[in-house]
Amino acid sequence: MLSENDIRSLTPAVATWLERDAAPATITRALTTDLPVPLKYPAKLLAHRLSTLLPAAVPPARSSPPPVPLQNCDDCDRAFRAPEPGRCGACVAESSVTT
């Protein structure tokens, strides 16, 4: 049996497990497997297990760079990807051939 104060003090540790993608069944197993008999200080045992058996932190997901935005060519109005507005590759190539 745990008191309300015990539950409040253990909640942040359980939240840390959940933030590290631990399944509720995994947490239950870690807290309830091989309990000593008799169990004198249940809250202290759970606090100990929550801290010592804490799974490794999940590495942050690598974020890919944002895609280069679409622009409309100033000459032919075709869409192309470029960081700044301007002319598409075909129009640039065409103007260099005619000059």
C-alpha cells in the first residue's frame, strides 16, 4: 500500500521513464518483479528501482534541413527550387547561349 504522498513523490520518476519511451508494462515489471518478503518500505524500494533501473535516454531525432522553397521563374513563370527568387536554370542557360 502506498500513501498519496508516496505516489506524488514517485510520479516524476515514472514520468521520466515514460519520456524515455518505456512501455507501461516494462515499468510495471521493473517495479513488481522479485519483491522482497516481507516488504518493509515499499515507497523506498520503488524509488530505488525507478532510479537505478532507469532506461537510457532516447537520443533526439535528427532533424533534416528544411526543403529549398519553390520559386516562380521571373521569365517563364515555371516553378523551380531556389533559396531566392530569380530565373530558372533553363532560362539562365538560354540567355547564356544567345549572348
